[in-house]
Amino acid sequence: MTINTLIKDLKDGDEIVGFYLIKEIEVKQTNSTIPKDYLDLVLADSSGNISAKYWDASKSDIEKFFPMCLVKIQGVVQVFREKLQVKVIRIRKTTVQDGVSITDFIRSAPVGADELLPVIQQAINSLKNVDIRAIVTFCFEKVEDKMQSSPAAKSHHHAYYGGLAYHIVRMLEIGEFICRQRPFLNSDLIKAGIILHDIAKPVEMVSEYGMVIDYSNQGKLIGHISMASNWIIEAAIKLGLDLESKVILALQHLILSHHNLGEWGSPVQPQLAEAVALHYIDAMDAKLQMVEDMLQTSSGSEEWTPAIRGLENKAIFRLKI
Amino acid sequence: MTINTLIKDLKDGDEIVGFYLIKEIEVKQTNSTIPKDYLDLVLADSSGNISAKYWDASKSDIEKFFPMCLVKIQGVVQVFREKLQVKVIRIRKTTVQDGVSITDFIRSAPVGADELLPVIQQAINSLKNVDIRAIVTFCFEKVEDKMQSSPAAKSHHHAYYGGLAYHIVRMLEIGEFICRQRPFLNSDLIKAGIILHDIAKPVEMVSEYGMVIDYSNQGKLIGHISMASNWIIEAAIKLGLDLESKVILALQHLILSHHNLGEWGSPVQPQLAEAVALHYIDAMDAKLQMVEDMLQTSSGSEEWTPAIRGLENKAIFRLKI
Amino acid sequence: MTINTLIKDLKDGDEIVGFYLIKEIEVKQTNSTIPKDYLDLVLADSSGNISAKYWDASKSDIEKFFPMCLVKIQGVVQVFREKLQVKVIRIRKTTVQDGVSITDFIRSAPVGADELLPVIQQAINSLKNVDIRAIVTFCFEKVEDKMQSSPAAKSHHHAYYGGLAYHIVRMLEIGEFICRQRPFLNSDLIKAGIILHDIAKPVEMVSEYGMVIDYSNQGKLIGHISMASNWIIEAAIKLGLDLESKVILALQHLILSHHNLGEWGSPVQPQLAEAVALHYIDAMDAKLQMVEDMLQTSSGSEEWTPAIRGLENKAIFRLKI
Amino acid sequence: MTINTLIKDLKDGDEIVGFYLIKEIEVKQTNSTIPKDYLDLVLADSSGNISAKYWDASKSDIEKFFPMCLVKIQGVVQVFREKLQVKVIRIRKTTVQDGVSITDFIRSAPVGADELLPVIQQAINSLKNVDIRAIVTFCFEKVEDKMQSSPAAKSHHHAYYGGLAYHIVRMLEIGEFICRQRPFLNSDLIKAGIILHDIAKPVEMVSEYGMVIDYSNQGKLIGHISMASNWIIEAAIKLGLDLESKVILALQHLILSHHNLGEWGSPVQPQLAEAVALHYIDAMDAKLQMVEDMLQTSSGSEEWTPAIRGLENKAIFRLKI
Amino acid sequence: MTINTLIKDLKDGDEIVGFYLIKEIEVKQTNSTIPKDYLDLVLADSSGNISAKYWDASKSDIEKFFPMCLVKIQGVVQVFREKLQVKVIRIRKTTVQDGVSITDFIRSAPVGADELLPVIQQAINSLKNVDIRAIVTFCFEKVEDKMQSSPAAKSHHHAYYGGLAYHIVRMLEIGEFICRQRPFLNSDLIKAGIILHDIAKPVEMVSEYGMVIDYSNQGKLIGHISMASNWIIEAAIKLGLDLESKVILALQHLILSHHNLGEWGSPVQPQLAEAVALHYIDAMDAKLQMVEDMLQTSSGSEEWTPAIRGLENKAIFRLKI
Amino acid sequence: MTINTLIKDLKDGDEIVGFYLIKEIEVKQTNSTIPKDYLDLVLADSSGNISAKYWDASKSDIEKFFPMCLVKIQGVVQVFREKLQVKVIRIRKTTVQDGVSITDFIRSAPVGADELLPVIQQAINSLKNVDIRAIVTFCFEKVEDKMQSSPAAKSHHHAYYGGLAYHIVRMLEIGEFICRQRPFLNSDLIKAGIILHDIAKPVEMVSEYGMVIDYSNQGKLIGHISMASNWIIEAAIKLGLDLESKVILALQHLILSHHNLGEWGSPVQPQLAEAVALHYIDAMDAKLQMVEDMLQTSSGSEEWTPAIRGLENKAIFRLKI
């Protein structure tokens, strides 16, 4: 009997007891003459997913469990049609006494929010232009509570708990380097552009534990680019700033142009040096993170990863020299 | 001696006296051994353009005249390299006593602003939803003084004095028809969308007498679509409206999506019935006006008009049945 | 026991008796040790579809029923895998005595053919140019009998009984408006273009009760645009008209160019004012009808409709202000 | 004094007497104080072009000469701004007594029409299917008189006297080969497709001596593809053939699809084996002819030819192994 | 009892004994209360495929059979869900005594390798330039053993045993014709280009019996175009040829440019006459082979073949005149 | 009299004496009755260009001067048609005694080759894998002498003396940063990829003093990407390395894929983590250098720079906050 074994380490025949997250749950019927309900589950922990069947589900079981609830399970690992699955013997919802937290079971950024948020806060504090600092602060506070958990995208890149904050922090590192390498760039604009470029994503997308459930109505009808642009105006008015000032012009331009091309969602193309830089800082971080994440979450024993949609649907080769 | 003959009616050998607008002016040198300055002009009136030469320009003449100034001219019409041009004999700037106004010399919408603006105003007044009416009023007042003269585009369509107001009024006519034909459309949104869709163009572009001189910095860096979207936010805050309300959502969506595709400048695509309608009302009016204007301003004796850039660079055939 | 309840109004547990259309029918086998044949059905009426199972199908039942046949059914409504379905208890084909007609069970244009066809006929009669009138009449007569039922497209837009006639009539309304608004347009050409632009669709596509079953060989190899163009030539020869005349040139051009771009199937692009107008009249009617139909046939309790392929695959938001 | 030297062989200082074609002619003014008219000419023969000036042009000279007229010239070859030009001393129009024909001065297909037309005629005669033979004959007779001279395109390929007939004959050679190599192809359809695919080009384009002057109105509004398609219908009706027959279907399909893609002007894409073959026979002949012509008409002493528009704007390298 | 009936000739109820190839094999479980393993097979011969079930599979059967192994089968042909399948009664692997060879069961080029390879060899021998001959020989020897079986593509065209050799031989026929028709082409370059253009495909792709199993790592990371280009360099160095010579330049260019456009995989576009020719020879042979193969392997009783991906996803119509 | 004033500092009326580079030179004729030759020049120094006229050019002057020769000039700065130009009074070629070098007059990278080359050399020395180091050394030595001067592109980016070395060094800086930030990247591959990615450009393009004069034949027919790929093979053979080794595979892949897409010239797309990184390091450096160079070489008094072709033809706004 193994206890709380990570899903990625389960083997055929293991008898297990442990805590898992229900990621998906469906009531199905057996194909016997008198069909009987059973629960078809996907269990998850931070290391991966496994399917499970609970054949003896009672009417009350069916009503008790739901997606994203934590459960304690006793079961046996079996092979079914070439894949491992858990035959559930006993299942119950966790209680406070179990002392487990959902965040232990979900995929997260490599660095925790408690490390990331202070870095972003410090970047904001370091902004020398007071108007820029005030606007960035205003916008950041709108989503500060969600910044802890929000992913940077639905599936494209950084699609996990804390993904957006991690994306911002890594971009700030690149931004700092590039400002040192090319001093003609205005570092306030680079930093502000990085923090603001995806700042409306937590409102554009509805996410739970780092997984995007859906887009909000605003997200679909306005889009995160124009939403962030709105927030700049709102900030400026509430802060009593001149709506025609160069700071407003620059910050809006950085946000509006950061997707680079109209067909990628930007209504204007980069026309400030810092806007050009912002686009490439964003692209470099997103693309390399896709690669790094895929290498880590796919089987290291395969030469090729699965295809990555954001990279022209190409797979990555694990080359060892 | 003919007086104030329209440019399109001038013929070889005409001796003329009349008022004209200097559209372009350049100081050039004759190619004689001792070069001598002369004025190379383009004269305009509401019927068209003609080039002119003033060979006897004095130093003070050279400093006196400038583009868009009105002049009284005495001269002779001649043929030079297969085209008509005016040999200027006498030239002076007009004075108040001459009683001429620049608006008599420029290309204008077929209907005057004094007729157009009340129609727009009345459409605003007819808006049933008070929030929509307040926001449209707020935005319209921002450009009301420029609405008299502003063109709808640099050269694409309605590129003349009062062109934007004319475009709006004609779209309102189509909008009224389509709301009658398809009652499921919300006529407040259709009207508001029509009035607001290009409302920031007078600030996006710098124009004089209906001719676009340049784009403003805001126009280049933000673009008229996002500028109008900004104004909605500004209006909502100043009017104390809820920024998350459906009215704000709808009006911003109408503006942001009216170019239909990302590559045409819209960061989101139409997702309200009225947004779909708005795009096609805009397209239909713009395209047909291009055709109508080209047919009117090109020579009626040619079977084919010059090519129209906004129509896949196709020329129009004057078919008479 | 409810009688002839509309499908969209059925509820779990209803015991029903009524007439329905078999839209799809498949013989399947149960997965018992000795498999047994049963009928897996899709029933339809004018309000929608529902799946049904007839477990006790005899060999003769299996041969008796076929797609598009009308049946009288007694059954019970049940929930199976989260969806409603009918468990059929008794089923028989309808007879003349039942007094039901297939047209009562199919999706139709909002206006009946008996109202639509006279409108088209009147538009034809109103054509002032006798040659145009003769050609339009010739082409219209080729498909007059199919015009009653023919849809305008397979699924894109107006894909229902009488859809093509409805599309033509609505376009005629827009055309009449636009000719009034812009008198330089030749209203004979606009009307003729509207009636002829999709006139070959009933021959391009094989449809039954407004549903496109397939494309004809001619439809695939020639296409409705070139087929309609052919008919003009045929008409001209049979009517003794000059093949080089401007009327023939104009009518062929209107048809050939109405898809606007080569990649959308038009071998030439619009080069008559009326051809430009025709394209936008067609687009506006087709796009708005897609929106209107989708809003009506999808659940009003959902904020978002399903995605609409013809609108860049965007869904429409039901905004209530 | 050299007589009738080919233009490509003229050298600085040559005193010449000979017959040339006036390809372009313009009346210009000298820039002396009292400007004086002179003739600025482009002279041509079958080997190339050279510019010429006639300084002593009288009023009557100016009226006498026109483009495409043949002249006898006495002059001197000089270098002006790094290029050769002829200073004309005497010039007169040719007379019947001179015994020169315009065809001696124009660029022609490598094989004369008197050799090409019988080959096409023989291909027509060899068509086994009587209906196909009758239709091809009908269409061919429409342009038989122009086939002698008509180019295959304005500038793209085979843009010279007899170019279309040469293109057809060379395609017939490829077609014959491919039918031998792949006997499943119907050789009647291949031959007919080759002869008909560009058959309407002589009417689509207005050409003189193998040079396209302009497109005809029909050419612009209908296009050669749909025009040829029209002729099939006309032929079928006049010959009493069934408009729904497979022969008509096949011939129209071959013509309509031979440009392969919508964006290249084909309203339908190839869906007969012979239509696929026809497209590639056409492409192979056109592309290789562009290359061969460019290699022959550009200077053999340059490693690279000028860029060829029809080949992705690439130049060809003269590689000698 | 029929013996070794071709799969395409099997009928419902046939009792069969014969040799077949296992193309696919999967162990599945019955859906009975106590699930039981069975073999779900796809059997193949040179005429097509059929699915088969072996219900009585023992543990040792499950381990004994694998894809691409030859088996002797006794069974009954039945209809299951509207398709034929074989119920296997007895099955065993073939032995040497059975005297059957896998090549009897696979889809092959219409002409055998023993006829094709000598044709290619003779083309190599006929190369007049000794350097070209040496390089082609070097490259050809690298894959000579695989040339017997290698397909020309995964599924696009010539995707069967010996497909690549067949493609080369047919292209050599076209190449010979075109060199005769257009003598300015260098026939050594045409022949060498044809033999080398896809020469690295047997290493780019891993195939078994003419079926591509996968791409090799080199195939994915370098691609057959650059691999062949590499071989030229390797050949030149090993043969002691000048790497800067025109022969090397020409052969590399032919290979690198033969896909014509960057988006089709060619890093440079054709800039030699022979490179232009090579691209069209390749395209013509590939496209017509797709058509011919599809016509032969799809049911002749259907008017339309299935869609062909390499032909814009169009189906081909079987037109009989 | 000013001496050796930088061209960008010249003013109307200046009398100058100084050394300049003749960038362009053309012999023209005055338009007087008896035309007279004069020299129309473009003079350059490291700060910019100015046009100049030498009216008194003798026959020997015309033969003496040529593009890229250094001259000593005495002259007067004048305004002609709104632009400054130099009226040359005396001109002679420089001699050794003048002590001026052409490199003083040309546009150069911000850092000299004597600083750049050691940095590249040190990066090569730091390569830990001996095979990679050997291959990089082999390739680098092929162009070492040209690396001093070679630009990175014709006009796109780094188009000046030493531009390629500067591009490599700056990319090495980014590469070093990104390897520190993302330790999963193999720094040998990143460094080698950076040094090799454009290594064949000095042979692809013929440049003089950092200005690309033309592309070489190899450059046009093979392209720098495949040329560098060739060099890897050459290196491997000469160094006795296994052509199938992972090092060769990786280095070729990095080079072949660095343009990312087929339409940008890469025959394969990035499929190694380091290849993805390399593409974005290259893009970021090239784009930001375009911006920085344009800001520096265009007038600082204009708000907008000229449009930059490599940035979607957008201009950059000089925003001062």
C-alpha cells in the first residue's frame, strides 16, 4: 500500500491511498441489460493526470462530487486498453482536518507567487516617472488579487497557476538586460510596457486555479488589449492626468501595439523604439517558455515532444550532445 | 475676356480674369544661363485644378503667396506639352472687399454642413436610451466644430470638405432602412454606432478645408478606432456611468469591430448583430460613394474611369443602356 | 398524453402521440450477446430535432421507413446521457387520411413562397428595358418550379425551404432603397442582377424540402456563377438578341463579379457601379440573415449563440440593453 | 554608309540609310529661348529598338508620322548620355514601291503562322468525337483571321506576333506526348482543351502586330475564360447539341478551370483528369517560353538576364558547363 | 470455399482460405461482464484492405502476430454495420514452405524495380559531363539498395513500393521529351536534376514495404532537400572536385529550388532554365500520378473519386464521353 | 574658410576645403546650345552625403575620378532647389601624403573590428565541445579576413562596415544572458548558432567598405543559409568527423532553421530549443538595431524618422518623456 504517490510514479498493480483532485467527472451507464450508473473520473495532482472509474457509485455519490473538488481515494492501479487507470474502492471528500490544499494539486509556475509579486511590486516602485508609476499602480491594483493565480493564456503559453506573474517577472529580467545593452531605450517605458501588456488578461479570461474556464463577455467583445487601454484612460482621469500627455500616448501605444500585427490583434503597429522591444521581449519569453514547459511535462524517454501549437505546430527534439 | 470661368471649362487661348485658390506653389529657376526665379503654381476651384506659371515673379511675390491662399489672377490659357496651363500676367491676394471665401473654391460634399449637422443632431436626439444619448453627445461635442469640414478619409473615400458628416448622414439613411427591414436590430445601437464609428477621425487626421494634410501623432500611435474607444470611457466616467455596463460594452464593441478584420485594423471581430450590420452599412456607403465620386470627377467622355484604389484598384465602366 | 407537441417543447416524462418527420434513420445492433437490430432515429418538425430509439423494430419495419418520410409515433420522452430522447412504442407511416404534409415539418423561410414569388414576378414585370426583362424572364422560368423550395446555400445562409426566393425578395427591398438613395444607379440592372445572381443555384445543388443533399455534376464542374452566365447566352440566342450588346455584357458582368474576389469564385471583379452595389446588397442580406436565423434557432437562454461559420466563425452575443 | 543594318548591330558614328518602324513618337519642344518643336522617336525593327531625334521637323512632318508607320530614314548614330541614338537627317513614309512590309519589323514567334495554323487545323481534324470537333471548329473560326497575329498575352509570355498560335502548337506537342505516356487521358479532351483554353484572347485583348494595345471592354468585364465558355454555349445551340451533354460539360470545365485557382481567375478548380493535365501543360509551356525568350532577347554577354515577372520576379543565370 | 481470393473480390458469405498480410493489429476486450481479449485486425493484399476479428485468440496468439507479418487464414466473410469483415476461424504465420513473399501483398508501382532501376542506371551512364556523372553516381549509390522499395512520399503521391524509382523514370521520359522540344536546355542537368531531386527521400523517411512509417530525425531536422545538397558536397570532396565549380553550383541549385517557393520548402527559387523545367516536370508527373492512382484504387462505379489532398482537396469526375 | 567640416554640419554659404569620398559620379551635359560636360557628384563622409557639381570638368577629370575614390575639394556650399549642394572649385585625388584612409569616410559599426573580432574569437575558444569548436573555427576562418568589414545585410539591418561582426557580438551578449536565464539551453549550441547563422554572408554578398555592391552567383543560386550548411559538411569531412553525428545534425539545423519560416528562406522550421532561441535572438538584435540606427542617422529635430522597411514599413516616433 503506497500513500500519496505522485500520479506520474504509479505502476500497474499498485494499491494506493491518497489525496487527489477531481479534474473531470462524468456520470455514465454500464452497458449491461439493466444499465447502472458509475463515475468516470480524471484525477490530478501537480505531476499529471490519470483516469479512474468508481463502479459502485451511489445516487448520493453522484451528487456529492464535482470538478475541482479534493478527494481521498483508496484504489488499485490497473491497465485498461494499454493505459493505466485507477479502480476506485473508496472515495470521500477531504475535510479541513486532512490539512490539504488545492494548490498542492495543481500545475504552477516554477516560482511561487510570494516570490513573484514582490519582484513586480519592486519594478513598479523603481519607475522614475511619477505619472507612469501612478498609472501602472492603478492598473496593477485592479488585478492584484488575481495576479497570484492567473495564467498568461488559455493553452498557448504559461497556462498554469501564477503563469501571468511568472511571465511578467521573466520579461522584466529580459527587459532589464536589454535596457543595459541598449541605453537609448527608456527603461520606465520598457518596465511599464511589460507589466501592463497583458494586465487585463485576468479579466479577459475566467480562470480557476490557473486553468482558463472561459473568456468573459468583456474579453470576447473588447479583448484584453483594448481593456488595458481603457484602464489607462480610467487611471488618467481618476489621477487627474492630462489625457493628451505623452505618457498616456506612450503607454497606450505600448499596449495596443504589442501583438505587432493586425492579424494578431494589434490595431496599431509598433512605432516607438520601446514598443518594438516590448514585442520581441514578449515573443522570446513566451516561445522559450513553451519549449521549456513542453520538455518538462512530456516524457523524457521520447526523442520528440508532442507538437507545440504556438511554434508552427512543430515538435521539439531532445538532442543530447 | 472671361470672368471667373470654372477651371473645367477653360479652353486654349482664353483670356481670363478671376479668383482662384493656390493649391500648390513652388519657386523654380529657369534654365537660362543666368537662372531666374519663377512661380510654378497649381490653381484650383471647386471644379478642378490647372497648372500655371508666373514668369515675372519678384522677390516679394515669392514671399507673398502660399498654399491655400486665394488670389485674383489675370492670364492667358495655353497648351503646353498637350495640357492646358495658365500663363499668369497679373496676380494679387484677395482682400475682404473681394467678397470671396475659400469654401467657394474647394471640393465639398454634395450636401452642405448646415444641412448635414442638423440631421446628425436629430439622430442623436432620437436615441431612446439616455446613457447612449449622453455618451454619443459627449463624443460628438468633442469634434462638433471640426465636423463641419472634416473629410472621412485621406483619399480612400469621402475625401473632401464635409465628407465625414456626409458619410454619417448617408449611413444613417441606410441604418434607418435596415432597422425597418429587420426589426430585431436595436436602432439605438445602429444609430450610435454610425455616429461614433469614425468620430475620432477629425483628431486622427490633420485636415484643412477638407484635405488631409497629415496624421496626428495620436492618430498614428493610437488610431481613430482606439481613440473613439477611449472617448467612451472618458464619457462614462465624466457622466458617472458604470464602466462595466452593457451600454459601454456595446458601444465600445461597435467601434472596435467596425473594420471587421484584424488586418483591417479591428482588434475584435463583430459579435453583436448590430456590429455586423454596422460594418456592412459602412462598407456599402463607402464603396458606392467612391464609385459615384469617381464617375462625377472624371471625364464623362471616357468609357472607363481611372482605377479606384479602394475597389481592388479596378476602374469603373460607364455603361449606357 | 400530449398530442403533436412541438419538439422544442417536449419535457422528460412526456407521453406523446403525434406526427413527425424522419430526418435520419440507421439500423444498429444492441451490444447484447445475441445482437438485435433496432432503429436509431432523428425525428424533426419545424421547431427542431430530437433523437429516438425504436427497440422493437421488426425486419419489415427496417425496410419500411426511410429518411424524409412522415410517421405517426407513440412514445415516451426520456433523459439519456443528459439529453432528451424519445423511446418509441408504436410507429407507422402516415396516410393521405392523416392530412399532414411534409412542408409542415420542415424549416422554411419566414415568408411563404406564395408571397415571395409574386414579388419577384412583379420586379421582373417592372423592368423597363425589354431585353433585360426578356432575359430575366427566360432564366427565371428555367427554375421557376424549384424557386418555391430551393434554399440559397447548403448551410452558409438561407439554408431552408424557400430560402433562395426569400433572399432575392429581401435583396430587392435593399436594392429599391439604394436606387432611391443613389439615383445614378440603373435600377433595371440592380433588379436584374439581384434576381439572376444566384439563379442557377437550384441546378447547382440538389435539394429536397429546402435541404441541400448534394451538388450536381454541373454544379461542381461549372459552378452556379458560370451556369447563370451560360443561361444569359442561351436566352440571348433564343430571343434573337445581339450577343455583343451592352445588355448582355452588363448582365453577364453582374453575375460573374458578384462574389467580388477571385478567391471567392468570381472570375472578374466588379467594374460597373451596379456590380459594386450588387455585391454589397448580397453580402449585407446574407450576413444579417445568418445572424437573425442563428439568434432564432439557438436557445434564447444562452448569452452566446453557437459560432457562425460565415462570420469568421464568431458567435453572436445576445445583448439586452 | 550602311544600308538596312539591324538595330542591334548599329555602332557609334555609323551613317545609315534604311527602313524602320516608328514604335513611339512624341512632339517635344527644345529648351531654347524660343522653343522649337522636334520629333522624339523610338525606331524598331525585328532585332530591337533605338531612340532617335528629328530636330528639323516641320509642321507637316509633325502631322505626317504616327506610331506603327514604316519610314525610310537617313541619319547618323551618336552616343547621348551613354546610349546610342539616331540623329535623323531625312525621313519619309514608305510607299508601295519600297516593297517593305510591317511584318518584317516586328517581333514574331520563332515559327511562322503559315506553319502553325495548319498544325492546329490538323489537330482539329484529328478529333475523333464529332461534337467536340464541331465545337472546336466553331470557336476557332471566330478568331481564325486573328490567330495569324495574336499574341498569347500582353507581356507575360508569348507576347509577340503569332504568339498565341505558337503557344497552342507547342502545347499540342506536349499534350501528344503526355497522352502517349498516360493512355488513360482522353486525347480528344486534351487537344480540345489546348486549342480552346485561350481561344478568346484575341477578342479579350486589342492587339496590333502582336503587341497588345489594350483590353477590350468585353475582355475587362467578362474575361477570356468566361468568353470562351460563352462560345461553347453559342456553338452548342447553333450546332443543335444538347446543352446538358457531357461534351459541353467537359469542354466548359476545361476552359473554366485551366488557371487552376480562384485567385488566378478560374471560377472552378480542375476536377477532370484532363483538366489537371491541361493546367500543367499550359504552365510548363508558358514558363519555359518566358525563359527561352528572355535568354534570347537579352544580352548574351551578361551572366544574368533581367528579372522575369512571371517567374516570381527572378532573373535567369546563363550557366555554361 | 475460395482460395486466395483477392480482397477486392470478397463477398458476403464467402468461406475463404488464403494468405494475407496483417497491416494493423490491436488487442481489444469484449464488452461482456467478464471481458475477453480478441484480435482486431486489418488484412491486406495488393488489391486492398479488409477488417477482421479473431474472437478465439489465445494468450500466445496475442504475442505471435504483429504488423506486416504474413498469415494463412481460414474464415467467413460477414457484413457488420454495412461493411464486409472476415470472421477468422483459424490463423497461423506463414512458413518458408508456403512460398509466399511479402511483396505479393503490398501496393507497388505499376512497373517493377527490376525494370525501373536499369532505366535510371542507363540515364546516369548517358550523362556526358564526367563530373556530373560521378556526382550522380555517388549520390545514387547511397540509396541504391533502398531505391528498390522506397515510396516517393508518405501519402501525397507515388506512396507505394517502388514509387520513387517509378517517379524518377516517368520524369526522365518527360525530361527527354522536353529536351527534344526545347534544345536550349542542357539535358545533362535535366537528367541529373531528375535523379537527384528526391534522392534523399529514402533517408528522410523510414519506410517498410513502400509504406512510410515515420520521418527520420535527419529528415525532420534537415529535410531531404538540404540532405541531398549535403551529398553533393560530400561527393565533390570525395571525388576531388572543385567546390566552387559551376557543376556543383548547378546541381545544388537544381535540388534546392525544385519546390519552387519558400513556403513549399525551397530556400532559393529556380534561376536556371533547367531548374524551371525541373520544377514543372516534377509537378506534372506528381499531380497526374495522383489522379491516375486515385482513379484506379477507388471504386469505378462511383462518378466521383474521393478528394485528393494534393489537388486542392478536389475530387476527380469519371467522365465518359 | 572651414576645414574638413563634417557634411552634416555644412551650412549655406560655407567656403570649404576638405577630404571627401566620391560615393557616386556621373558625367552630364549642360542644357546650353552647345552642351558641355560637367560632373554630378555625391560626396560622403562618415556623417552623411551631399550632392556636388563640378562645372569646369576637363576631359581628363572625367576619366580620373570614380566611385569610392577619395578627393580633396575646395568649394562653396549653396542652396539649390531647397537643398544644400557644393559648387566645386578645385578637386584632386588624395595621395599617400594626405594621410587619409577610406575607413575614415565610411559608415561603420559603433564598435571597431579590433574590439569585435577578439570577442568572437573568445566565444569560439570558450566552446566546450571540441567538435563544435573545430567546426566553428573552420567556418570562421573561411571569412575571417572579410569579417573585419562585412555588413550583415544589403540595407535591411547592420548595413555598414563591420556590421556583421557587430551583429554577432551583440547576439552573443543576448545569448549569454538567455543561457543564464534559462539553463536548460545548451550554451555551446547557442554560441555556435550565433556565430554560424550568417557566416556565409560575406560570400553571398559582394561588399566594398561595408556597402553591398551585389550578390554573388553562389549567393543568388544557393543562398547564405545553404552555403553555411555546405561548410559544415566540408568541415566535418576535412576534420574527419562523422557526418551522421548529432553535432553536425544540430549545427546544420540551427543554420537552416534560423529564418523560422519557409517564406523567409528557411527550408526547415526550428525544432531544437536552441534553434527557437537563436531565431528570437537574431530577430531582437536586428530589429532593435534598425531602430537605433535610424534614430541616429535621421534628423533629431524631426518627430518621426523615415519609414523602416524591416519594421512593416513603419516610422519611429521620437518620444521624449
